[in-house]
Amino acid sequence: MITTDGPALRWAVHLPSWQPQDREWVFLKDIIGADERKQVEQFRFHDDKKRAVISRLLKLACVHHALDVAWEEVTIRYTKGNKPYYRSQQDQDKFGAPNFNFNVSHEGDYVVLASEPLCVCGIDVAAPQQARSSPTKTFQELYETFRSQISRAEWQTILRSGHDDATREEAFQQYWSLKEAFAKARGDGLGFDFSRASFTIHPGHPARASVAVDGRPQPLWRFQLQRLGDRHWVSVARGPVQDIVDAWQGFTATLQHPCPSWHHYQVALTAPWPAFQMLSVGDLLPAHLKEAYREACSPCLRMFPHLAVPTYLGSGDNPPVSPRLACVRS
């Protein structure tokens, strides 16, 4: 179950632990909306369809939970750079979230979400090659493909990280995840030239990072970087709303404090980083849909109620409990 209080959320769903059966799959596609259903069916591989469904559920649950919006009333919109947002018609200050915004990412074994009440936020999870849909075979191929998007200082750090390809690849994942989180927080996404941003990682558990853009340090940005599960790396970015890139102005129109005071911004920027909460798909659903979901998951549950299991909570270093039982959590 969701135990996080407040609008600053860090959620993760472990993809391999969710193996939906036909009735469950149909039920979930019915509640995510017609447009989203069409997008889900455009994916070729089943795991990609699963990631798309979980991503949509995370967005809906995030707004529902943080802003107390009825599930059926949550409408997700997107910027030109594909940053999701919710256009609220209420006073978000009463929830302590005047600039509430969120971001999602999925790759490999995880689908993740981060939200922030005042700062703009972005998130990215980078998976090891073997967990990706289209793996690159060697580190040399990785280098040749992305060499122009990684700064010289970043490449030097990556190459010095170890003598084997696996260690260097993991170092590359960290830098790439940071760049993605930064661009997604800004809102321009793939429109941002990654070569402009050069990151410095400051070791720790979790690690912190700083960024320079076009050679100029950006002290108003903060980054957290941590390992998630088996060799996945997740980065979360916090930054000033003044740096948002929003060509259509839809997202910026939702900001109720577009020019926060320096004091309020510093408090939000330096606030403690929330820990990630591992959730099941069932955890994401609102209370009024849980019983119908349980029935869709397992027709035999009514006959064998002892099969229900508690929600797994952890740091992400271990996968949730049995995938066969994951759908029956409430």
C-alpha cells in the first residue's frame, strides 16, 4: 500500500514481478482511458505494453494521491517535449504543492515516478544492457554510439571507473540517467542537446551530482543518483521553474507560484530526498476499484483468501514477492 505522505513522491514498480492474466489485463486497460489503450496496443512486445500501462497508472495514482483528485477526473496532458502534467482547477497551496509536477521513466525491470511540490522535477532509470529491449553488444559500440553526447570529462571518469566493460557500462548508465532526468525536468526532453550538459558525481549513498551547461555551473539544480535493484540506476532532478521549456505554455500555466521567493525555493531545493517506495500494480488503484481488481486478478481468491499477501516495502535492492501473487495485494 502507499504510505508516503505529502506531494513529494518517489515510487517504483518492479516489472518482472507483475505477470497479468487476461482478465486482469482487460480490467486495467479499461480504466486507463481510450487514448492510452490505443497507445499501449501500438507496442510490439508485451513487456513494453506492461511498462506503458504501469506508467499510466503511476501518473493517475500520483495526482489522485497527492492532490486528492477523484480518479475518474484526472486528465493527463503533455508538453511539446512530452512532459506529463495535470492541469488543476483547485488551490494546490492547501496541499503544500503550488507547482505540483511529476515525471515517469521506464527501462529494464523498473517503472519509476517522482513528483515535487515547488521545484520542477525529472526522473530517469537506466538499465543494464541485458535488461533492455535492444541491447548494445559491447562497451565499444556504446562509446561509438554516444560519444558525441558525453562530455570529455564524463568519458574520462567512465573510462577510469574500471578495467572491464561491465563496470564502465555501469558508469555510463549513471551519467546518461542524469542527463535524461535533467532534460525531462526542463521539459524539452529529446530536444535538448545532451552534449551541452556535463555532470560531476559526488559519491555517497545515495550519490549527489551537479551540472554545468555550456561550461557554466548551474547551482540552482540538484540531483540524486542511486542504484535500484540489479544494476539499474535511477536519477532524480530538482530545478527552478524559470528553466522550464514549454513551447505550448500548457504546463507553465499550471504553476501557481511561477516566481517563488528565494527563501521558499531554497527550502524546497534542499529538502530531504524522499526514499523510493516499491509498489505493486494493485497498490496504485483507488480504494473503490480494488475489490473489482482483486476479482479480475484471481477468480479463485474468494475460495482461497489466504493467498493474499502484504505489500512489499523496500529500498529496491530486492525484488518484490512472488509475481504470481503480486496482483492480489490490496
